[in-house]
Amino acid sequence: MKFDKSKILLYISAFLNSLTILLAWEVILIKYPQACYVLDGTYAPKLLLPYIIKPSIDTYIFIAVLFSAGITTTLIGLIEGTWMIILALLSLIAHTTLGSKEPITAAAFLYYIFYPIIYHSKNKRTYLKYVLETTLTTLILVEAGSLFYYLGIAAKLDLPLVWRTASWDLAIFYWLHPIIPLLVLAFLFSPLLKPGIKSLKLLAGKEKKQKKPRKIKLPGWKTILLISLSIAAFTATTLYLPTLNPTGKFKGVDPNTRYYPHLKQIYKSPDRIKAAIKIGYDRPLSYIIMFLLSKLAGIELTVKLIPLICSLLYVISIYYFSKTLLDATSAKIATLYSAISYTTTAGLFGGLYNNWT
């Protein structure tokens, strides 16, 4: 197997730039600290101060990574990389001579000028794709570390280093909250936006020739459905795993405030079906189904089975819907991703995990 040295250098440069993006953000936040309220054992304000080792050492890490990013960016043919080299050297000299953090903060702000300069050039714009890929990969690692941190809290494990990823998670994504509704709307209306944009390009005469879609070999329907249902079942049952929840307490808002107490009320009523419709006025069918299921499994087990049933039914519904409306490859991908989508993760567990303690 032959390795393309230029390609390797390109990815190294992109990775160093993605690290510089995050470290520059750290420098700015340390200079201008902000706080937000978080539920981390208690509901209290927490400073958004991410760091790797400690802020004073991270300053020199930022300079070193900025300098390295400048060298590799210049080596791949982007002369704009010299901008980073100059910034790194000037900020280091000013920081050591003046003993002030202002030059470092200024370098962090000025570093981001590199991207509009690159974007302005059509020939160099493709480099941004590699930087974006490596940055998103780094953010995924941050999110994974943050997940392990919160699972460690739930399992009462002491993870001394992983907690820093939770700080990075807050420091990065807290600032994205205002645009999240716009992103959700964009994703929801993307089926309409795509043909609309395509129509505008056709009218403007800028439509490019359509490339033949690459064929992706995926497993058969039975395998895809089995994998998707297994993932959905696993995520839904983690709430009541003995290792995470040894006492078997109900988790979430509705199980404690609605389902369990309401089922108790229904069983005390002389006309239980009528009571299910009246008590569950905004979701009568769900309450009737829960009541009928509780006659077989009992009230407590029924409440604990609800996340599992919802997750499995969601995957099955996406399976039939996508298989009917989409091509085979797209339908398989949609079914596979349904088990790890926003609905089955943040949408479902955002409410279920909120009273974990």
C-alpha cells in the first residue's frame, strides 16, 4: 500500500489548524470568561473555562500549535500560512518581554482572519473542507469524552481527566445555542430547500453537470433492521441497567409526574377506560395502551417499558416509511440512522435523564 505524502501533509496541516481553532477559542474565553447555569449535581453557574493542562501552559501550547500549523500550511502551497508563523513569533516575543496575555489574545482573534482570506480564493477554498472535516472529528471526540464524563457521574466513577472534555463541550456549544433553532428548521425543511436552490441555479445558468451517484454496498434489509433495532433497544434500556440504576428508580419527567401516578388513579376508578381518556386528555390513546399493557405487565414494568417500546416503534416506522418513499440505499441509511438520530437521543433522553440524581 503506497502512502501519498502530500495527502498526509494536507491532513496534518488541517488537523493542526483545527486544534488552533479550539485553542484560540480557549485563549479568548480565558481572557473574557463567561458563565452559564448547568445541572451538574446542583443547578449552579459554571465558568466556561476549557483547558488541556492549565491555562498558563496552554498559552505556550497554542503558540506552538499555531506555529506548526503555519509551517505545514505553507508547505502544502498556501502562502497564507506565513500569517500564522508571524503571529506565533510576534505573540511569543511580546508575551515573554511584556509578561502580558494581551498579545496572545490578539493573536487568537487575528488567527481567524486566515479563513476569510482562504475562502476568497476559489483555488484554495477546497482546503477549508479538510479543516472542517478534522475540526468536526475533534468535536466528536470532545462529545464522546463529555458523554463518558456524565455516565461516570451516573455510575459514581471518578474520571479525573475526562471531566475536561465536559468543560470544552460547554465552552464550545453554549455559544451555538442561539442558532440551534435555525439549524433544526434548516434540517426539517431541507427536502424543500434543496430543489428550490437547484431551481435557482438552473434559472441562473449555474447548474453543474450531475455526477453519477456512487453505489454504496450495504447489508441486506434484515441485517440493517436487526442492527437498528438492537441499537434502539440498547439506548432505551440503559436507563434501568442495574449498574447505572441499581434501585430501579423511574427516570425522567413524565414517568414520575404523569405515567406512574396517573395509572394508579386509573386503577382506582370504577370505569378505567373512561378514566384513562379523562386523565390522559391530551394523549388518550397512549393512556389506553399503557393501561391495557399494565394489566399484563404491571404498572411499574409498563412505565419502564415505554422508552423501549417508543424507540423500537420509531425505528420500525422509519423503516416502512423510507422503504416506501426512498431508494434502497437511502432507505437503509435512514433506518440505520434513525436509532441514533436527534429524536432517539437528545429528544428522548433529554427529558429522561434530567432528574438522574
